[in-house]
Amino acid sequence: MAKHRYTNVSNYGDVDVAFNRIDILKRNPPIYDAYRNLKDESWAARYNMWVPRPPDVVDLRDNELQRIRDFVRANL
């Protein structure tokens, strides 16, 4: 993020702003979708008392989180 002159990422709002400001993120909507899904599931677990089953956690890890991980590694 510092490479793109965006270093203040301390909360979800900052991440959303980064997706709106940084071209490489704006050009990759699947990355934003993966981030939003992880964020929404996290929110549901905290505030709606959603208890994910092990297959749900594996699905998030192997899909959204892996997509983000691969994107970051490819763009370091």
C-alpha cells in the first residue's frame, strides 16, 4: 500500500477508501468482492452470533482468502 502512497489502513473504512483510490485495486473487482465477503462474514459472526461450521471456514480460507493472498503475492 505504501508503494501506492496509501499508508493509513487502520480500519475497514480505510480499506474501502483504498479500494476507491488505488488503481490496481479498482481494476480488480474480484479482490474487492472477496474482501467484502470476508468482512461481511466476520461481521455476521460477531454481531449476529453466526457460528460457522468447519466447512464454512474451509470455504472462506480456500476461496476468498486464497484469492486475496494470491493477488497480494503477485503484486508485491
